Amino acid sequence: MTSPQGRLRPEQPHRPRVADLAAAFALPVEGAPLPSDLLASGVTVSSADVERGDVFVAVPGATVHGARFAEGAVAAGAVAVVTDRAGATLVADLGVPVLVADDPRALAGHLAAALHQHPGERLTTVGVTGTNGKTTTTYFVDSALRAALGETVLMGTVELRIGDQAIESPRTTVEAPVVQSMLARGLELGLAASVMEVSSHALALGRVNGLVLSVAGFTNLQRDHLDFHGDMEGYFRAKAQLFTPGHARHGVIVVDDEWGRRLATEATVPVDTVATHVGAPEGETADWAVVEADIGLDGVGSSFVLRGPDGTRHTAASPLPGLVNVSNAALAIVIAHRAGVALDVAIDAVAHAHEIPGRMERVIERAPGRPLGLVDYAHTPDALVLALEAVRPITPGRLIIVFGSDGDRDQGKRPIMGQIAARLADVLVVTDENPRSEEPAAIRAAILSGVREQRPTLADVHEATSRRQAIHDALDLAEEQDTIIITGKGHEPTQEIAGVFHRYNDRDVLLEHQFEEHTA
């Protein structure tokens, strides 16, 4: 059965000859003979997404070669298989042509782009990369693009959306054939623009191959994903790929950190630089700079002044609280402007962007007998610092944090997260995030080891063995003047425990508690 993302395709796809695709990429043909009139209607790397007429790209995986799933793909209607030499030996007898590529994963995006007649070339396309702020910045840019150009295609961590049709997203950046089919569907519906989050995994695994963005944006680079990239240099190199002629025509780079400043000098496409820390030396030389910022104490948003390349000062605003969202808003304004949106339109649209799921999301408003309750995706050390610093000024009482850390991911950040929470929050409730295959108690213990470095006696520190219980514990502890911030999962609709995905959402648990209060 085709997955939801597999259905985000044009209804009337271009149907090129498979022989023409093979010739275009110089792919030798093995397996069954390739009929000259064999047509293809789609490309997929997932056997679960195969529709009749597809070309199935079988890529080598970490443990299993995708060619092992080719038989099911052919049974579902795949008319040809693209794979590497190792995969070709596994699919030789399936009765369909086998096109052999040195690197089928790297080829998949280019193949899909060719099949759909390069839809990205006929759209205004924006991509945002960086460690923190990708989702927020993407939604801000989307607001500006919609204000100027109408409905858009949006691809990111929270959702996949074409016009008003949206589904939950399986990952930050979907596989390359899905990117191309969504762009093609957007064109079919008459849309003019697309905005997407681009993760470092996506760049390393070729998920944006075949697409040259109109504008690429960079937020920052902080510790994350070192289990995949090895070290910060490898992480940076993956991100930097986006700022080359093969992936973008123009870049907009925040230069608040050393990685952004380095990227601005090493990028091989024209770039605008943006400095967002008021008074920092980067503001003197950056093309754009935030020169004033008023962090609203109402907890709703912040205003700021953005100085442009010609010295003109523009009054702007972020609809979300904290300096971090001033940075995201300033970057989004410049990205949208470089994508063709009038500056005044971009500024107004960003200021009025709708609430972003799981990003400083106000779920429970402060009221008599009730604390303010927020949900935020902060799941890296730097993001946690920024989130807690953003919330402190709007907290008359105690700052209570519910947090954990992922299993099967960078283990070194766990005690760091504990140290930060113990330093910047008043009350800590340590719990599980997505334990995956790890023992949850061991992850919590690693976090608590960092907490102890700040609070040897674990004063005002609580441990909960379920995330739902952790939120209820925080609500029981909180008073009206307190703020509860629940970090780490944000919008996520599931929790992965021992390899099983359970339906779960932090926001829903907060709302359930509020409902129970009203009905008690």
C-alpha cells in the first residue's frame, strides 16, 4: 500500500521512455531487455511507495540492500529497477530491465528531476539548513512567499504540504524522488513557490540532488548529529554543500557563530550575510544586521530594527519570543527578499506568521491558579540555552522544565543538557524523549550526571519514567506565576520506545490536563 508521502505526486505525470532516462545518465541495462516503448511515470526509493509505472531505485542500506525489496516493488508495478553492481546480482531474474549505476542514491534525485521535467527550475525554491531554527525560519519564509505569490509547497520536520493538502512528515527532509514529485504536483496545481528544510543527513545522502534552489539559508551550526558525521568538521562540510552551484544560486548566511562566518567565506555562490546579535562586531561588516531589539515581556513576540546593505533601517518583528526568534525572523526576511519578495511585504508577513507547531508554542496561557505552559523542540545544548533564556524574562515565578534526550543518538550531549537545565531552570523533571533501542533509565542517568555537577544534592530535581507522568508532575508542582517549558519533542506525534512508535504529543497532554481541570 502506498504511504501518504508516496501519494504526493502529480495526477498527470510526464511519462518519458525508460530508454531515454537510461541514455541520459549512461546507465547500462541488464536483466530483462529494455523495450523501446517502455514508459515510466514515477521514481521511488521506497518499495512501500511504488505505483504502477514506477522506476524503483534500490539503494544500499546500513544493514540491508534495497535490492532485497525489489521483488515486492516489481509486484506492485515497478517497470524497471535502478541499482548498483551489488544490487544487480540480486535482481537479475525479476523479469524487468535493471539499470546499473555506480551510486544509485546520488542518482535518484537527478533521475526524478528528469522524469518530472525539472520542476524546481519553474518554481521559486528556498531551502533552509543549520542546526537550530530551521523549522521556524522555514515557516517565516513560507508566510512571506504566500503573501507575495499565493499558496506554496512546504517540506519540513512538521509536515509536507502542497497548497492546502498536508500530511505528517516522516523526517526533516524527505527522499529526493518525493521532493521532485511534490514540486511537480505544486506546478500542476499552479503554485509558484516552495520552501523546505534541508538537513545535514539529506545533504550527505543526496536527498536534494537534482534541485538547484533559488535561495539557500543558513541559521547556525551547533553540536548535533555527531553520531552520523563524526565531528563538527564533518557536520560543517555536509551543510556547506548547500552553498555550491550544484544546489543553490544564492545564499543568505547568519554570521553570528564561527561556522557561519567560515561558510560565508567558503561558499561558492553569491551570499548575503546577516548579523543578529546587537552590538556584536559582525554587525559592522555584515550586509544585514539587527541593530536594535526589544524582547517583549508579554511572552508573545519581539520587535527589532534590521539595517540593510544600503544603511536603511527597517522596523520588523518576530511573532515568537526571545532573541533566537529575532535571529530566525531577520534571516527569513532577507531570504524572502532575495527570493523576490518586496522587503516591506516580507517584513509584514513574518511579523504575522501563524503559530508554528512545537516551536515556543503557547499551549496553556497563564490564568488564575494556572501556570504558562509552552512546548518547544529544543533538543540540542545550544537550543536549550536559547529556549530557557527566552522564557526566563516572561516568568514571574519559577521556571520548570520537562526534558530528556534521544536514544541511539549523540550520547555526549546528555550530561551537557543536564548541566544547562540545572543552571538555567529552577525545577527540573527529567524523563524520556525517544529512547529507541536504548534503556531509558540509562539515558536519564547520563542526564542526571550532568545535573549533579550543578546541583550535587539534586535539589528541585525530579525523575519520571514516562513523559506523560513527567508533564503531570510538572503541572502538580507549578503555581500561577511559574512557567512550564516542555522541550525535546516539540510537534512530534509519536514516541519511539524499544523500536515501537506510540502515538504521543506533548501539546495534547497539556491540553488534556487543562480539559480535566475544566470538567473536574
